[in-house]
Amino acid sequence: MTTSTPARRLGTTDSQSRTRLLDAAERLLVEEGYAAVTSRRVAAEAGLKPQLVHYYFRTMDDLFAETFRRRAEANLERFERAVAADGSLHTLWRLSTDARGAVFTTEFVALANHRKAIRAEIARYAERFRTVQLAALAAAMDARGVSEHMPPEVAQLLMTGLGQIMALEGALGVTTGHDAAVAYVDAAIARLEGDG
Amino acid sequence: MTTSTPARRLGTTDSQSRTRLLDAAERLLVEEGYAAVTSRRVAAEAGLKPQLVHYYFRTMDDLFAETFRRRAEANLERFERAVAADGSLHTLWRLSTDARGAVFTTEFVALANHRKAIRAEIARYAERFRTVQLAALAAAMDARGVSEHMPPEVAQLLMTGLGQIMALEGALGVTTGHDAAVAYVDAAIARLEGDG
DNA sequence: GTCTATACTTCGATAGAC
DNA sequence: GTCTATCGAAGTATAGAC
């Protein structure tokens, strides 16, 4: 059984060139923004011919979607592994302040704004991530008996929002209050983790 | 006295065409993302010829910078006017949850990531806004005597981060916990504003 | 299965006409 | 002071050679 719409052939998923193109796309995206991710630049970054982008990924939208999917999946696995090893509030907070992850997220949200094909993909992942994150946070908060003071969903948004904005501002070189915020959260967590 | 580098002539700042181009650029930016802001599309949106973009703004970077500057200035004025009329915590919180403002910010932060010329402009404005916002927040918190429980700079980041992430997620259709977060913050503020 | 030759479109920018 | 004619570079994508 073949594809229903035979349009044009595509390269295999396990090809080395394909992986290099994905790596190149991700690098460009994070370092120079989504507008820098063009077929020509991606190919140059990967040391390949521009046309190969269209051989392995029919359209640029497909390349974007696949780049996102691959990183999103890796992030989710990394999160779950880290939490499985140590589900403390401290770990959850540390995972919220990863700068590279925040840049990646911002870039894709901006991208979703003008590439409707990517939008659904990103929204689906966002929901998924939020679900596992909320479960982990709720568990950690319940263990400390603080879920009554603040609903875990609210704590989740505060924590994620804080991490996101510090990463965003950090990329701009604006860091007013960042140290104070980190110190404040660290102290609050230490207090909670302390009186078990 | 003329310009030191006479490169090429530019249209006047008060031209109507110029204003229409800026309006068009801003509309495209917010509605379709920065990659949609091309000389041709901006001109079409404004009902003008593409070359006029380069007449009124030498380069696309100049157009972006001017679009940002104009909106940033307006935002700052709007903020200061609102706070002057009512500097309550409620007002400050409401101003942090403006969706259109957040989309604008996100788009420009992503843009700054790959247009170094814009970056400095954005960073400068970010600092400026944060300064007046912090002053207003510190005043409001001092008036309620809550600055001891949480440094205003920390409250500022939490508030801004929460507003930002809700706007970001809202644009994607992800709204888990948003209502709960708004209710939580509203209740907290009501409690504080209540016992004057 | 892998890649190249090539078509067609849109981009930013400048020089010069009105 | 305002706008048009036009260029060269870069963009996505396809058909077909190896």
C-alpha cells in the first residue's frame, strides 16, 4: 500500500542528511530566529544543497513542524526523566528557568502566529507538557501540604511565567530584579522543603 | 546644516503616507507575525507602492525600529496616564494582562533575536518601562504595607510573567488554569485593597 | 534511494523621473 | 518633496538525472 496522494517522493526518515538538516534548522532557529530558517540557509548550515530540504521535507512548513516535534519530544522526555529522579519543588523550579528552552518556545509561538499549519502542533504539545508538569507540581505541593494555600495550576502559571520572562529579558540583556526573584523563590522553596 | 552621510533623501516625518505605512506595518506584525512585514506587503496593506517604504524608511530595519518606537511610546504614555488616574494594584494588574500588548512584545523579542539593529532599541524601552512600572508598583505596595513580605521587583516579575504567559498561551488556545490564576490574583488584591 | 538542474516568485534597495 | 522604473539577490518548489 502506497501513499494516497503520490505527489512526490520523499527521503527516508533515518537518513543522515535529514538529521543534519533538522539540526541545522534548530540551530538557526534558536540563534537567529525563525526568519533565518530558509531552505538556502538551512542547507548551507548543514553543508548540503538547498533542494535537499524539499526532498526530505516537502515544504518549509513540514521542516518547521518536524523540527519542533523532535525538540518537543526530547524536552518532554528530559522533563519526565528529571522528575522521576527527583520530583522536588527545587527540580521543577530549575526546569522552568532553562533559557534555551524559553527561546525555543518564544520563537515557535511567534512562528505559530503566521504559520497556521504549525499552530495546532504547538498547541497540542503545550497542553501535553502542561499536563505532566501540573501532575508533578501538584504531587510535590501535596507532599508539602501547600496545595491549600495556592492551587497548583496557579503556582504552575506563576512559575512558568517567571521563568519565561527572565529568559526573554535575559536574551535582551535586561536583568533588573532577576537575582532577587531567584533568591526569593529559592528561599521560599527551601523553607517548604525544610519543614517536612 | 544637512545630514553628514547624504546617502539618499527621505520623506518628511509628518507625511500621511508615512503614517499609513507605519499603521500597516503594525497591523501586519500583530496579525501575521514579523515575517509578514515585507516592503511589498506593507505597501499593499497601506494602498501604496512598495518603493515608498524605502523612500520614507531607508531600510526595513528602520521601518521596524520606527514601528516599535511609536507603539512603545504610546504604551508608555497609556501606562502612565492610567496609573496617574488610579495607581491601585488592581490597575497595575489589569495593565499586565493586555493581550494585544503581549503579542506585540513577543513578536518584537523574537524579532530582536535576529535583527541586531532592533535589539538595542527594544532593550532600552524594556528598561524604561520596567522602571516606571516598578515605581508605580512599589508605591502601591508600600501604601498597603506589603513591601516587606515580597520585594516589589519580585512582585513585578511575577505579575508581568503571569500576564505574558497567559497572553502567549491564549493566542494558542491553551487556557488551562488561566481563570483560576486571575481569580487568585483578584482575590489577593481585593484582600489587600480591602484592609487599608 | 539520493541528489541536481532549473522554473518561477518575491524580496530589499537604488537611481532617476516628475 | 513625492513617487516610479528597474535590478540583482534570495525565496520556495518541482521535474527529472543518477
